[in-house]
Amino acid sequence: MVKQRPRWIVFAAAGAVILLAAYGLMPADAPGPATPVRAGERSRPGPAESPLPVIDFARIANPPPAPGLGARDLFDFETPPPIPSPLPSPERYDPPPITVPTPTPLPPLNIRYIGAVERRGAKVAMLMTERGEVLTGQAGAMVGNRFRIVKIGLESIDIQEVGSDHVRRIPLKGN
């Protein structure tokens, strides 16, 4: 059977180690604990204490010289001199007319909308190029590696060229 030591012994030993370490780290010239002064006695400084510093009252009798900086009265306002204008007077200055650049026209499309087929809820548009090729696709599909079908309607189709934000509407055309 193993006997266990009481826990208070471990805590007491740890406290003693901490107190010894604190006493060993304390500097030698540190003041010790204060002694209480009894009634009627005066506290006398010991011989090891340094005397009180002497105050030089001669400095107080002679005021310091006035500094040269900051001698101007901050509340004495004067009107500032007029600032010369670097710009010509408004009578002679005529601004150039504002020109708004016209947007560049979009190139003509070489594609025609020839119809749409709807089967089981899927709508497929048919387009014909100028070479006679027939392209088919649903809404959102890429057609001919150049156009994206945005919306398929009954009589028109909305397409967008790749690399452009412009959406164009192409009406249904017969032969």
C-alpha cells in the first residue's frame, strides 16, 4: 500500500522556495520595511540618507529673457495683400466647346435568323451564315465560336458577340 503525502506539505514547500528566491533577488541597497513612529517621537533621517536638495531662489528673482519668437500678437489681424490671379480675366477667356465622341457603329452581322423549333420544352434557334452554313443552339449556347444566344423569341432572336457587351436583336427573315 502506497501512502500519499498531504497536499499542504507540497504547497508549503513551494511557497518557501518562492520566498527564498525573492529574498535572493532583492538588491542589497533596497530599503527595508518601515518602522512605525511612536506618538511624541520624530522621525530622524539616518546617516546613510542623502541630504535634501537645495532650491536656488536666485533663479526665481531674475525672470528669464523674453524669447524673440512668438512676439507677434496672434489676435492683431490685418487684411492680407491681394493675391495676383494667374488666370486671365473671364472676359477674354473662352473655353473650347465640349465635344462628345460618337460611339463607333457596330459592324454588320453576317448572320440571319431563319426560325426556331420547340420540342418537349426545349427551344432551338436556327441561324444561317453568309456562306450558307446552318447553326443551331439553345438560349445561353455559343454558336459558331463567335455568338452567344441570349433569348429566343417567336419573331426575333437576341444574340451577343463574344468579347462585346452589346446585345443585338435579329428579326425573322424568310428566303
